[in-house]
Amino acid sequence: MSEQPPYLRIADELRQRIAEHVWEPGDRLPSRAQIGQECGVGDNVVRRAQELLISQGVLEGRAGSGTYVAEPRQRVRVVRSSAREQPSGSPFRQDMKALRRQSDWESRTDAKVPAPAEIATRLGIIEGELCVRTTYEFLADGKPVQLSTSWEPYAVTGGTLVVLPEGGPHAGAGVVNRMAAIGVTISHAVEQPEPRHATAEEASLLGIQKAALVTHIRRTYYSDEGRPVETADIVVPAAHCEIVYEIPINR
């Protein structure tokens, strides 16, 4: 059996000290040099251990000040399920209501944006074909908890009342309900979640440490004819959000 990497051992040691209340939330940790000397490792090992705990929400780094024990923060439960697509409202609102948290989102839509190569492949269209792109920042109690960039082929919604996802009579109704309003029935969605590090822009928008762990979900909605009608990149911070998948059982 291979030995545990040194930085994981140090991360466990730091986590244990917090659990045993050697350090309390808001306390500043000793310098990396001090911790390294005490634990018999180099500064780089301590740095990697701290970066891991920062990405998990156990610690927080403050520029020019040091590393601190993070204040406890309730994780947001993000439920992924086709069964949660309701005519009356957004699944995100339902999740926040269940947690007794205030929900909201900010969005920006750009019409007739040429599809990049990857988006074109996911939508089954030609690269450069026009799309409607909408970026979202989802908020819980006024704090960002999720980012999303949605792409819809302009050929599907152009000239209809649902061409702008957050405008018109069907604003904010969600992809399934908006498409239904123009006679397009969504049969299923495919989601591909994977962990990765946040980009600098994502970290800034989400209020998390640079390169913190996030879950990146590539979602695509398909019509009952098998045509992709929307695809999105959804990003949620791993330390602050718990992603749960509900699988409906047809009997």
C-alpha cells in the first residue's frame, strides 16, 4: 500500500486541530513556516494542505493577511431532476424555499451570437451558426451560489415570444416550459458533471478562492424528435453546494 502524500497528512492534522477546537472559526493560523517546522515538512507541503482545505471551505485565505479558520456556512442543496420542472416556477426557487432561503438571479442575454465549436457540437449545428446566449448568476440570500451560461439555437426560438429567456410573457419559466409554449416538447436532458478548479473569473463571481474546486455540469436538453434545443455550462462551488440527483421511476 502506498504511503499517504505528505500534504494530505498535514491537511488531516489541521482539520483535526479545528475539530478539537485548538483553532476556532475566525482564528488566524500560524505561518506556513511555523506549521512546517512543527510537523517536519516544507512550506510547499503546508501550502498544498491549506489550499486543499480552502477549496473544501474549511479554511479561507485573506490576501496580505494570512489563512484563517472559515466560519461555518450552510451548504446549498442543489437538486438535479426532470421531475422538478414545474409550470409554476423555477426548480432553483423550490430548492431555496425548502431551505428557507431567499432566491434570486441576475442574467444577461445576447442574441445572435455565433456558436463556438464545442457549443455547436453539443447543439448539433454548424460552428458559427447563430445562438441566443444567456449568462446567469444565481443567488441565495443575496450571495452567489451558482453560475450558468445557456445557449439556444436562434433557428429554434427566433421570431417567437420566448426568444429572450428572461424577457417577454414567459420570462424565467425555464427551458422546458418556454419550449412547450412554442410547441417544442422536451423529452429528456443529459448532464455530465465533473470536478475542476475555478477560473479566475468564476472565483471572483462566486466569491471563492482562486482555483477552488467547483463542479462543472454540461447539460443539454433534447426535444422528443431527438434534437438538442439548449445546452448550458453550470458551475457550482464544491465547498458551498451539495449536488443531489433525483431519478424518477416510471411504473
